[in-house]
Amino acid sequence: MRVHSFPPMIHEGAVLLVLGSMPGQASIAVNQYYGNPRNHMWRVLYGLFGREPDETYEDRLAFAASHGIAMWDVIASCEREGSLDANIRAEVPNDLPGLLADYPSVRGLIFNGAKSHDTFMKYFKDHPVMAGLTKIKLPSTSPIPTKTMRTTADRIEAWRVLLPYLR
């Protein structure tokens, strides 16, 4: 089954672009970035500021934007059974160079997990638009626990490296 990512959530003045790989089935079903209620992303972003997430998706997007955060996915479309990154096949990348040319305020790329980072490296590592950008690979906010990332608190701690870049 071929799945497609969402349009970028970006605004003038964005300084960090958080890049996922491809939205999971739960997110696609509700047409929201990190729409799976078990995904840690919104609790992590708000947790960096000592807050609980707002209830509505629109308020969550506004919160991210108010701190200079934009969101997109490295992959535009792919074949995938289920939601696991390990099942991604025949990916087509998004036009990251084009987006970054349109939003020169973006100074850093934040990779939400290994798949987004690895796909970026496959397609864009030597692209001139990427030169000079800060690139930070962080543990995935996926609800699937790993040996070192079991809880939201674990992920908040890892993602604290972003605080100096945020408003």
C-alpha cells in the first residue's frame, strides 16, 4: 500500500525543522502530525517547557510554531504495511532543498529517529542547501520502547539538546 506524507507545517521565522520519516496509520487516519495518542512527540515538546500538551491539534501546532519549530517528513511517499519504519519500501523523498530555499530562517534539522536521518543521508547529505545547517539525530518519539528510550521522560531528557535553539 502506498502512503503519503502531509504538507509541511512551517511558517516564516521557523528555526528548527523536525523531520520524521513517514506518518503512521493512526496519524494518517486523523490527518495530523503525531496524531497517534501514544506517540510521545507532543508530550516531549511541551515537556521541554514544563507543560502538558494543549488539547486541540491547532493549539499544538501554534505552540510548536511559537517556539520556532516546523514539522515535515523526509519521505513524500512510500510503500508500507502497517506503521513501522522497518516496513518502508520504495520511498520517494520530499523536496527538502526546495522547502529550505523558501524558508531561509531554518537553521537546524532535527531527525526524529534513525529512519528519517538515514533517508536524509541517502538523498541529501551532500546537497549544497544543507551546508551550514545544524543537524541533530534524536531518539524517535514513536510509542515503541527501545532499550534506552522507554518513557516520555527518557525522550524529554534526550530532546533537551534543542532548548538553546528554541524561543
